[in-house]
Amino acid sequence: MTLTARLTHSFYNRYYKSSYGTQAGTWLFNTVKSVAAVNSAITVTQFTHSFNQPSIIAKVPGSSTNLGTKLPPHKPS
């Protein structure tokens, strides 16, 4: 099952202020952290907001110090 399919079918919704959104965010954080564990250079952290659903920050170092990649700031809905 794809990541999007898992999020879509496993949680009633992913609204950022709902408990389902928090559960989906926690599941996604744990999934990304698990995938990233194969490379110790990759770090995965959570950013806490005033609402319950945390953001996920994954840092994948590259060969240049002045380049970065921005991933979509939302979970699929």
C-alpha cells in the first residue's frame, strides 16, 4: 500500500486540529523516521505548533552546503 493510500484509508481525516490529524502526523513521522534510519546522516524531527498536529522536518544532507530541498508542507488529504 502506498503512503498516500495508507494515510487516506487508515485515518478518518487528517484535519490539523483533530485527533485523527494528530494520529496521522504521528504515524507519518514514525514511518519517515523508520525509512530514514538506514542512513545515519538523515535526521527526522517534529516541529510543535499551537495546534496538536506536528510538522515533520527531514534533513537529508547533500554535497553542497548552500542548496536545499523543500517538500510539500502538508500531508495528503
